[in-house]
Amino acid sequence: GISSRYNRRSEADQKIIHKLRVDAQTVGKLLGTESVIFERLPDNRFDELPLLEIVKRVEKHMGALRPEVIFTHHPGDLNVDHRTVFQAVLTASRPVNGCTVRDIYTFEVPSSTEWAFQQFQPTFRPNVFVDISSTIEIKVKGMQHGNKTR
């Protein structure tokens, strides 16, 4: 997401957007992901789209990936795109025939979740913690790679 920094999306530097996508693919490979998928939705403007349009895109990927566990943004996040993604994921993973999702976890995005100042409910209160000590060095390397491009 960088196009929201411009008055019009069309003004965004396409070279920077391309570089961000390449970086995401590179860091994804570093972290061991099978793929990184871009939907080319409007940055920080999901509130301009019908929720059903986003739900359908999530359902398409869920159908292909058949996840049992989903990690998604917390609904109390300041970023409208993050809140909308949460709604779309929750809708797409409702317990209907054929749904493979058993667990949904929400996560905090530093500088976005806490800046909501409890304006959106619920407030983020983590109750599940994952030990990442065996992978922390790879994750730090990925974060450092991403910071080099900004």
C-alpha cells in the first residue's frame, strides 16, 4: 500500500508499487510461503467497495487453499482496509457446508491497531501467543529487507 499517499491512485509511482510487490515476493520466499497473491484493490479505500466484492475474492482463495487456520487483522484496527479484511474473512469462513476453517486468529498491526484509541470495538487483547524463537532471525531478516525499499 502506497497509492493512498497520493490524491489520486493514478498518480502513484508505478515503479515503487512494482518494487513493493517484488519485495513482498522475495520476503515471502524467505519466510517459506508457497505464494504471495495480489488482488490490486484500492489502498486504504476498501470502504469504497461493496463488502461482497472482497468476500468473494477471499472465498476464491479459501476454496483453492482450503485453510484450517486463518490469521487476519483485528477488527478494532484504525486502518479501514484492515477492518474490512477482517469482516470479509469472517464472512467467507462462516460455518457452511464445505468450509475447512476451524480457527480464526486476529493480530495487532503496530502503529495501526493501537492508534484506534479504542474507537472501534473490540479493543485488541491478545490471549494466544506463539513462540517464534526458532524463526526470529529469518523474520528479522525479512523485516530488514522490507525496510531497505522505503
